[in-house]
Amino acid sequence: MAKRQRTRANARGNRGPRPGARPAVGSPRGGGLSASEEARAAEIEAQIVAQEAAAQGERSRSRDRKRTDDVLRDDGAPRTRSGSLLAIRGEQEYTYVVRDVRRIATVGGSLIVVLIALYILIEVVGVVRL
């Protein structure tokens, strides 16, 4: 009894190149590149490398600029993302704080005015004798 053949007939050899496979440079089938084509390819590759280096430098400069801009706004307050949930909560909390500080200033100012008025009435004018 013979062993089974694991490969199909004509599976090895006698096949042409795989679809999508590139022929080797300088192979008789591919024809290769001429010297002028190689020079042009090297020139294009140099241009691409220079453009990538310039783009990378611009990205790093803009990233550094963005980092310093992100830290503080023009008025010195910390900068946050405008669409973030934390920024929205912070804005709502900030409005409450501003309102509370105004109320405290109003009440404190009115108390100072009342104290000054009482001082004038009691000490200067002498309306009330203690």
C-alpha cells in the first residue's frame, strides 16, 4: 500500500509567478530599472524624506506651542478643553462661586456702612449716650 500524496499534482514547480509578486530587480523577466530611472527614484525618495522631516519638525513645534498655550489662557487662568465634561462642570461651579462672592461682598460692605453710620451717630453726633 502506497502512502498518500500530500500535495496535489502540479502543485510544485511549473507554476508561474504569484499574482501581485514583484519581479526581482535585474531579473530577466522584469527588465530592471535603467540608470536614469534609478536616479529619478533616488531624487523622489530624497524629496519625500525632506518633506517628512519638515512635517515632523512642524508637528513638534506646534505640539510644543500647543502645550504652552494649553497650560494658561491670556488672563492667566488654567486652560481646559472646551467640550470636556470637567470644563462644563467647572464653568457651572465657577458661576456659583462668583455669585456667592458677590453676595459676601454685598453683605460685608453693607455691614461696614452700618458700622460707620452707628459710629458717626454715637461718637460724633452724640445721639445716644452710653
